[in-house]
Amino acid sequence: MSKKVIIIGSGIAGISSSLKLKSYGINSIIVDKGNFIGGRISTREAEKNSSSSFFFHGAQFFTAKTPEFKKIISTGVNEKYIEEFGNFDPKRYRGNKTMRDFLLNLSKELNIQQKVKIIGIKPDNYKIKVLDNNVKEWISYDGVISTLPAPQNSELLNQFPSLQKTLNTGSYHACIALMFTFEEIPSDLNTYYDFYKKPGILSWMAYGSNLNVWTAHTNEAFSNLNYYKDENFLKEKIMSSIKQFFFSSKIKFHSLHVWKYAKVAKKCLGPQIDPKHTVAIAGDFLEGPNVESAFISGNKAANLIFNRLK
Ligand SMILES: Cc1cc2nc3c(=O)[nH]c(=O)nc-3n(C[C@H](O)[C@H](O)[C@H](O)COP(=O)(O)OP(=O)(O)OC[C@H]3O[C@@H](n4cnc5c(N)ncnc54)[C@H](O)[C@@H]3O)c2cc1C
């Protein structure tokens, strides 16, 4: 089917939308404002041009309950760009060797352009016009899937009141990620530390692509109250919490990343596609606070768009 469809966001929801459309014979284009693919499944180099040390400062692992996502995992495991993480039941997975590798492999047959920020979307009879900050001229599409986190999506879709209504029903928790390395790797190190439901400000701490690169995440209570505060204040608070666990080892601060919209606190309820125009929304905010949910919502958006266009 020769229809022109644009997907906004190269996170897992955008990638799954594009893969599903491709299975129906529709070749979409994905655009994303970031430098790299993946959105909140993010990977950062520990040193410039390093090929071996990467932090995973967004999603730490993913799980699979649905047949669709299980199929993705099993292909990735067979082709060695997904590996099992830890020893959990149900099983947890990561990209191999980085989270980015998971997405790069999953999307290798898709058309993706990074560093393109969409700044406007408007209806235009039976088409949709989209404006980006590079070309700066309105371009016409037959269909649009927008996968930004719900509050940003709501701002962008201000000409589509029924989608805005859906997007305004949900909410997110923030999360502050501190990336660090060791001067010397401690001998008694685990691969992750789970602080869920434990006192303190941390929720989780785990290694990245090797045992020297680590990310610590703050818990929901601390993150929601403090995410907008001064970076040095946040850095000191998190560093002193980490040091309680590795007091004999020298820890080197690398960087801080604040996620204002990290994990879904309340899902959005309402229609996923505009009643009149071929514009759909997708993302974790529709299905739940994890990678698999975002993937499923992308599949659903693609089905809705395909049924409208056929
Ligand atoms: C710190 C943290 C820890 C997490 N831990 C886990 C975990 O362990 N396991 C798990 O399953 N899930 C975890 N999650 C949740 C998981 O990462 C998300 O649910 C999932 O990645 C969301 O995918 P998405 O495609 O819906 O959105 P996103 O990944 O946010 O993708 C949206 C994309 O839209 C792009 N964008 C935004 N505005 C524009 C614009 N105007 N123009 C163009 N592009 C734009 C962004 O750059 C982004 O790439 C975690 C999230 C965070 C932040």
C-alpha cells in the first residue's frame, strides 16, 4: 500500500509501530529529536569513542509476557543482540552488548532519522500536515503516529482535542539517574542492587556493559520531590547514598540524567486514534510502565492506522 506515514519518536513504541506497518506493506518514516535511537531505553558512552564501556541510564532490563514480545526476545536471543540479565523468574533481558544494540538490530530495516524535532501537526482535509525544525515547511502525510511521553504529546497534538483528552488522563513518576565508575572495581561486587521498598533514596543500581560502569536510580518519592533541583545538590545526595554500599572503593562521578517523565504512574484512558483524522498515539502511557507495554501500544496504533488507510 503506497501511503505516506510518519512516526514521531524512535523509542520502542515508534519502532514497533513501524515494524507492524511494514508487515502490512506500509513503509513509514520514523523521526526523533534525540541524537540516538531508543528514547528511554538509553545508552551512553563512558568515554568519548569508547567501544567497550556504556552506561544504561534509562530502562535497565525488559520482560516479556505477550506472544508478540516473546517472539521479539527469542529472535534477539538467537541472533545474540539480546541476552538474559541475572537469574530471575520471570526472565529479564538486556541488549547485547548495549541497550542500543537491541533497538538498532530490531530496526535495521526501518527508515529512521534522528535529530529531527517535530514542532507542529495539523489537519488538512483528509491529510495531516507535519512541521519539523530542520526543513521548517509543512509536509503532508496520510497518517501519523505520535509516541512522545503523554504531557509532551498533548502539547504537540493541540489541534486534536479527542487525543489530547486521552493524553491528559495519565501521569508519570520522575527518576534521577547518576552514572559512575570505580577507580578500582571492588572484589565483592554484585551485578545489581535492588532497593525497592527499602529505606533511603535509591531504587536500583546496576552495571552497564561491564562491571566498571554503573547507574544508580533514585526512588519515586525522592525523584518526584527533587527532580527539578540543582544538579550539585542531587549529585551530592546520590553519591553519599551510593558510598554507603562501596565505602572502601573510590567512586568517580560521571554524569547525571534527570528523567521528568520516567515511568507511568497512571495510564491514559480514552481513544488511541482521532475520530476523524488518521492520527494515532502510542507509548507506555497507554498500556503500562515498561518496555513491553510501549511495544504493544505501538502495534495497536499501527493496526488502527492500517485499518483507517485501507
Ligand atoms: C530511569 C528509567 C528506568 C526504567 N526502567 C525500566 C525497566 O527496568 N524495565 C522496563 O521495562 N521499563 C523501564 N522503564 C520504562 C521504559 O523505558 C519505557 O516504558 C519505554 O522505554 C517507553 O518507550 P516509548 O517508546 O513509549 O517512549 P520513549 O522511549 O520516551 O520514546 C519517545 C521518543 O520521542 C522522542 N521525542 C520527544 N519529543 C519529540 C519531538 N517533538 N520530535 C521528535 N521526537 C520527539 C524522544 O526523543 C524519544 O526518543 C524505565 C524508564 C526510565 C526513564
